[in-house]
Amino acid sequence: MRRYYCNVLGHVWHSPFTTTMTTATCVSIRPSIFNRLSVVGSRGACCCYYVLLFCMAVSLPPPAASHPQCLDFKPPFAPDQPLAFCQQYGAFGCCDAARDSQLRDRFYRVMDHTDYRGYAQCATYVQDILCQECSPYAAHLFDAEDPSTPLRALPGLCPEYCSQFWNTCKTMVPHLTDDPTLTSLQEDQTGFCRHLELDDSDYCYPRILSNHQLSQNLGRVQSDPEGCLQLCLEEVANGLRNPLAMVHANDGTHRFFVAEQLGLVWVYLPDRSKVHRPFLNITKAVLTSPWEGDERGFLGLTFHPSYKYNGKLFVYYSVEVGFDERIRISQFRVSSTDMNMVDHSSERIILEIDEPASNHNGGQLLFADDGFLYIFTGDGGMAGDPFGTHGNAQNKSALLGKVLRIDVDDNDRGPLYRIPADNPFVGERGARPEVYAYGVRNMWRCSVDRGDPSTKEGKGRLFCGDVGQNKYEEVDIIERGRNYGWRAKEGFSCYDKKLCANSTLDDVLPIYAYPHKMGKSVTGGYVYRGCEYPNLNGMYIFGDFMSGRLMSLQEDRQTSGWTYNQVCMGVGQTCAFPGIINNYHPYIISFAEDEAGELYFLSTEIPSATSPSGVVYKVVDPSRRAPPRQCHYDPRPVWVKSKLIPFVPQETFTGVEPATKHMGEPQPQPTESPEVQTKDWLQELMDLLGVPTAAPPTSTPSPTSTTRPPRHTKRKGRRRKGKQRTDEPRDGAVRLAGGEEHVCPTSSGDMASRVMSCRETAS
């Protein structure tokens, strides 16, 4: 039987050996299949896609890990133009049309040194060797995973293929490379082929083509057997104190502005250097504390859509006026003499709302596509929204527990804001005209979908994460005039039985809800619409502050349902790229996108307004990137009058295998849940805190309503900083700095009072 070799181009050629070939390098061609081959060009190469499929199907032992990487130490991509020379990598690889053209020119220069016979014998070999620079695994083939190691002159070749090349085309070696080692071995087949061997034989050419483990799902977001998506991170900024917002000004400078809970906003340039002087400093006005979990402080920041021309920005922060606590929405203008500093004398208070408690302060500000300012307030605090007959959230005459929508254009004279004419409750008796949607508990981080880059599908949708009470966290899409259920419902479940049974409730169910075994404080995220990572397009990525879990939702366009996947940090070599890491601090405070639409999140190791452990991370897809230069932009110049602080990364890649996931994969909640009997809010709060029924409640003032419960330190896909502990603290215990444990006496009062009492006892 005649035998033929199958190379990466789908070319076949006669075996130079009479012995049986290995399954890794050749296949037997039946005459019926061989008749389907067509000769291409004077080199006599045959297009043989049937054969290529056979070659790819040969089973080999799987490698330790799949890690596509190019010679620039970045993931492969799908070229935006067809490749004329290295066509086998035209769908996915490491070359664009420009590099493909350069390799073709080099091919012709090499082949100029041979005659017609040599051309016929060696053209395919030379083309295949040159085109391995375009392979998705080019970094492996050229032994270039580590930037500190020298690059191979020729790709790693499997021994049998190398022997064929040497026997047929060894005279081409000096023209392919000027590496003195290889040229000196030109007459030594054993030494030459040994020099081109790879330590990991799975990646040598052409064996890599027939390895199913390496070729399956190439270019797609990778996931583990449990469906957890494998992503990576890039550190962008560090040393921040509870960074809870990152925004851009949409002014073409591609700066990003990071706000700290204390009331400071910092400017970062596109090269990630930090302007030494703060952009905004209202620390004297902001009400907050160093206590972990204090929900008061500087909470939100957004720039006017026309900021480039009017210099206006808006902030959301906690203040104390006399004995009252309030949330304040203010307008500032940028300085006329320094584009990296606010004119602090320009503050105009747009709106103030009394806060009956110190928690559930909301904090999101944003401009939607309609140009109006959206303000997301909490329900007023405590537990169960106990204010009034049905709570603040269901009371349209209250501004708490709402999504507000106001017009702040042309407000230099006249009213500070106007009511948009199409606000849903304009003219309704007893309703505040600012209200756009209601029935929310404490929406923490919302975002506007930019829409699909090509079709604009989804553009303008408003996503929010709404923090739950006892059982569920939820993600909502905000629509005009709708009721989002709280306090009648929490997620899909009834919370207040009487309100839940009210036929006039007409509430909107969340697009997704998850139980508290997965996390206890949702942090809303963004639908990815950036350029750099096409696989993530349309994926809503969000997280949980308490559990540190990253999550994603993907819409099914046919059913309009949403598919959940947990997001894990890549394991093994998945994130082994220069500057890329696979771990993050556990308290996920906020998400962000830059001016180009790339996705970030902000987290900290210690959730205190005075702890400088906050880091900004950029989300990276290690499986595929955009083609080179497709995402290029030229930022507008930034005139800096202050000193610049260069960015110095502090985080490191961890090669530790992932810990076992302790929580089961979530299942989407049903659209209808059995009604749950709920107690009155005070009794429920006492039960939640473990207070005996007979114990009378106290009225200790509450500086904060949440403290962080004992945390599991082993979570699949997330590397946590600091010491790992396998023991869990006992009931009523607070884990202190240094890993010590202190047991606090059970007492009445709210959670904050118990935490303060515990700290005082511990100290």
C-alpha cells in the first residue's frame, strides 16, 4: 500500500521510507480519497483537507496543559483579512495579513537558492517551517514561553519529520537560518534533529496537529470540567483605599479616574502612571469611618456626556448635617487651569436625601443613552425596609429604594435639575416625579450596555445588581416605570407574605438570582463590549463582595433566557503570559470599563476605608485576542502640571493548583417560588443575629450594618492573598488581624453594635 504524509497545509507527499509510518505523522490514502486531491501550483503540493481531518483525528496522549501563545507573548487571534501564504492558519493563529506577506517574501528569497528539482522537493518543507510562526502554539514551537529565554531559530520538529527534512533538504538550512549551531550541524543528522527537539514532544511539528487535546475548542473561552470559565487578570493600579468606582471622562484622553471611599479621586493616564495630586478631595465633607464594612462614604462618580465641552461631573456621597445623615448628589466643574484637578469651589448641591439608618446608601450615578442622570438609592437601611406601611421601596412618594432620573442639562441658571417629560410617574398623585423605577433594596453597581460592536444589539440596556436580605442576590435589567419587588420579594422568593400576595404588585422578576450559599452581597458588573477579547462580547460579568466569586451571564437570543457560568482564574499555564496574573483580593467592590470598553474590577484585601490594599484588575481572555492594530487608538494629549507616579505592579502569578470548590454550581431559580412565611422585620433581624427571643432589643446607634462573616479560603479558580486556614471560626467569632480568633458574647442590637462590642472586648 502506498503511504503519504499529511502536513499542516493539508498537503500530502510520498513517504521516503518503506517501513510503516507512525500514526502521528502519516495516514494511508485510499484511492477513492486520493482521487479527490487537486494539484496546486508548480510545487506539486496537493490540497488534501480530507487527509488533514484524518491526521487531526489521530489519538495521542494529552499534554499537561493547552496554552496557545504567539511569539509576542500574547494569545492568538482570528486574522481580519485572509492569509495568502500560511493559509492553514487563516482562521486562527498568530499572523495577520502583513506578517503573512513578509513570510511569503522570505520564502521566495530562500527558494531562490535552489533549482527546479530542489524547489519541487523542498518548497513544502520550507513553507511549513516558515509558517509555524503563525501557529497558535508558536511560542511552544520556538521555545519562547519565557521572554527571558533565547528564541529558537527554527521551530521544534518531531524527530521523524526532521529526519525527512534533513535527508531531502539539508542544503536549505543555511538559507533558513544564520544560527551558527544549526549551520554547523548541517551534515550531522542526529545532532541537527536533536537540537530541534522539544522537551514537550506534544508540541513538536507536525505532531501538534494530530493532538486532539490541543486542537479542540481552540480559540474559545476555556472552561474546566465543571463549566467554570478560565480567565486571567492584569494588574492596573494598586495601593488604593477601598476603591469603589472607576470611570472615564469620554473625552478622548483615555484617562481613568478611581474614587476611594474616603472622598479622594485619582487620575491615571493611559500608561497607568498616577497623577500625584488628587483630582478631587472632599474628605472633610464625606462621612465614613475606618470600620470594616461601613457602607457610608464617597459612593459614586460620573462625568457628563458633554464633559469634554462643559467640564461637569457629578458625585454621590454621605454627609452629616447636624444630627442627620444624608446622601448628597453634587455637581462639580473641572479647573479652568488644570485638566487633572476639580475646581473645588464649584460644588453645587443637586439633591440631598435623609438616610434613616447608616446602611443601604445606594451610590450609583450614571448617564444613560438618553442623556439623563440616573441615581440609584438604597431603601434607607436597617433590615426588611421597616419604614412606613409597605417600606420605602414600595412607596412612590419616597426617594429611597428607587431609581431616579433627572435632567441636569442647562442648569447654570434656573432650577438645578428638571424632570424629564416622559418620567413614568409625572402627574401621578402622591408620587415623586423623579422616580423612574421602584421596589429596589440596595442596588450596588449598575451599567449601561454599549451594544454589540457590529449590530448594536442590546445597546442602552441598564443592568443592576440588587443586594438581598436573607436568601437571594439578584441581577435586574431596569425598565421605565417598573416595580422590582422589594420588600414583597427577594429574588424570586416571597419576603413579605402580604405584599407578595397583592395582585397589584406587578413586579419584574430578575434575570438571575443566586442563593446565599454562593455569596451574600452582589456587585453588579458590565456586559463586555470591548475590542481586545472578542470571545467575551455579550457576556455580563459580575461578582459578589462577600464570597469573592466572579460570575457571568450569557443571553440566549432565542429564548431570552440567561446562562450562568462561574468565572475562575486560569490554572496551570493558562495565564502564563508576561504581566498576567491569576489571583485577586477577595472583596469585589466594583466593576468598570475604560473609554475603549475594556472590562475591569476593583477589589481589596481588607474592606476598610483606610486600608491601602485595593487593586484594580483588567479582565483578560487568554484564549483569543483581537488582531494586531485592530484596537489601536491615539489618546488626546494630557497636560500634567503635577508629578507623575509610575505604575509598579505588586501582584504575582501563582502556579498553585486550584483548591477544591466547596460550593455547588448554582442553578437558575424558578420563575415562581413557594411563598415563604416571614416575620416582622424586628423579629427577623433578631433571629438573623442570633438574639434570644426574650432578650429586649437595644437602640445602640449603628455606624455600619455589615461585617464580614467567616470566609472560606478554598475556592476553585480564585487565589486569595495571605495565610490559608482550614479551620472555621466558631459562631459569634470575628477573625482578627494576624489570624487570631476572638469569641464575642451574643448580644442584642444590630450587627454593627455587636461588631464594635466585639472589637472593644478583643482589644
